[in-house]
Amino acid sequence: METVGVSLYFMYEWWNAHFHAAEPRPARIDDDALDSMYLKRKRYLFEKFGVFGISEENPVMDGRHVNTVIKYGMDLIPHIYGANLACQAPGGYMPKPFSKEELAGMAPAEINAHPIRDWTLGEKKKKEERYGSAFVFLDYESPANIAVRLRGEDFYSDMIEDPGFARHVLSLCTETILSVLKFSDELTGAKPEGEGGLSLGNCNVVLMSPAMYAEIIKPFDVLLINEAMRRSCRKLNLNLHHCDVKADGFIGVYKDLPNLTSLQANHGTDIEAVRREMPGVSFLSMINPAEMASLGPAEMRSAIFRAVRLGSTELDLWNIDPAVHPARLYEILSDIRAACAACGKKPVFEAMPFVWDELEWAYPMYQNRV
């Protein structure tokens, strides 16, 4: 039977509202405390959503998630370039954008020439000793996303007012992403010649026109994909994340990206056009936080049935807002199960019991005590 993946990811505030009201957060950075919170959250998820196959009645320390080696999240590459990162109260980091003059004078940076390389190796060893395994998550995003992290929102006007400079910034991003990908390969060991995966997180592309993407950004996406394959000597299937908005206007400019395997975008996208224009490409439907909190039960049910009926291989409910009460989420998951049954498919539910930022304790309340 064909399966449909269902991925749940909750916001920091959701955990605060619905779990930590009764279970205080750890007082300080401590691996034992993180493990304890992991087990308690797994039990909580089972109590609320166990009927969907989520979590276990008697949670065990399986090493998943807690074995993650992560630092600076999506701001890893800005950190490599020396960006000043501020730890935010809601979690994660925010880089101080570089000026045009600062970026104009920069050359590509290599992760192997930066102290984060040795930190990653050391942390990987510690995780392996503690959990028996390590999942190294080096977030490289995409040339467009990193360009906005380095330059800030001025990058959008740069593309119009000084395209040559914008391309310089994109070149910096692309070369450093390639160095991160090479380091990732070294960490995971040599792979046999064959297929692998490459992800592009093009969240910031949604804030520009398809024509601007095609003219300025797309050549660097193509360069990154082709160069990554050349340097690794293997085929890489492209998984493209367009964020949780409709991708209709971008289907025409995305469809010939090398080895495009999946497109992830809002469920309201013209999925039939995706299947027509991108034969063989899987579509992953995203339901955004505002929709989960605002759509009425009938509207949500209709949207879910449409996404499943039109062939979505995955439904992604990410950044679930605290306004979505567990009881309401239970109803949404029930609708997903019903839609899959009606279409002769089997849903496979998965819920992450952490926010990524929690895995690196990326909050002032912890960082200020180190």
C-alpha cells in the first residue's frame, strides 16, 4: 500500500503552552536534563497522539534527536564568515548583516579553515560515546537563503540596483556551501558511487518574482547542484523546499533544475500542474501555522483530502502554533487518516519532540550561564 508521510514540528511556544506549563524547562545546560526532557515529551506525545502511532507508551532512550551535533543552525555559514550572532529570546540566532563594503571585500570561506570544524569533530565523538551514534546537522540552506542571512533584507534591493554585487554575494554563499557539503561527506565516510541527496531551502525565493529568481538566483542553484555532484563523484537527487506558500509561479523556472526529485510547498499549490510539468517529481504538501490556527474544520478537511487525492507523498505540519490546541491537532490528524483511507493509502506519522534550537540550548537563559 502506498504510504503518505505526515511530519509534525512544534514551535517553542507550543511546548511552553501545552507541556511546560506542568513540566518546567531544565534550569541549566545538562545532557541528563535533555535526555529526561526527551523521554517526558515522548510520553506526552503518546498520551495525546499515540493512537496515530506517534511515540511509545513506555519511552526508551533510543538516541534519536538527542544525538544531534548542531551549532548555529541556519546561521552556520554566517558564523564562518565572522557574522556577529545574537542569541534570541524565542530561540536560535540572528546575524547582524554585513555592509555592502564588507561583503565586497570578502573571498569565499572554507569550513575546514574555521574552528567550527574541530568543534564539530569533538562534539560528534562525544555524542557517539554517549548515545552510540551521532547525527551531524550542518545547515547550509541555499545560496539565496544564506545571501539574505549575510546581507539582510538589503539583498533584495541589491539584486535590482547592483546585480553584479548580488552575484558576488551568491558566489560567496555557493562556495562555502560546497565546502560544508564536502566536510559532511568526510564525516559520514566514503559513499559508493550512486544516488545521494541534496536539499535546497529556498524560503527567501518566495519574496521575489520568478523572473528575478531565474535571472539572479537560479544559475547559482544549478552551479551548486552540478558542482556538488562533480566534487563528490556521485549523483545527487535534489529535494527543493519552497517554504509553506504556493509555488505556482515558480513551477516553470524550477522544473529543469538538475535531478529535481521532490518539491515541498503549500498544499494549495497547483499540484496537478506540478505533476504535469515535473513528471516523476514528488510533491510534499505543507500546511502553514496560520492555516492550522485559522481554517475551520470543514475547510481544513477539504484541503487535506485535496492534497492526498492529488498525490502528495507527504503532509508537513511544521511550526505548529500554541493556538493549535492538542485536541484540535488530534482532529486534523484524524482527518489526514480518513483522507488516506479514502484514497487507499497509509499515513505514517512522525513528530519531533524538540525544537532544533533546543538541541543546542540556543536561548539567552542558557547561553548567559555558560
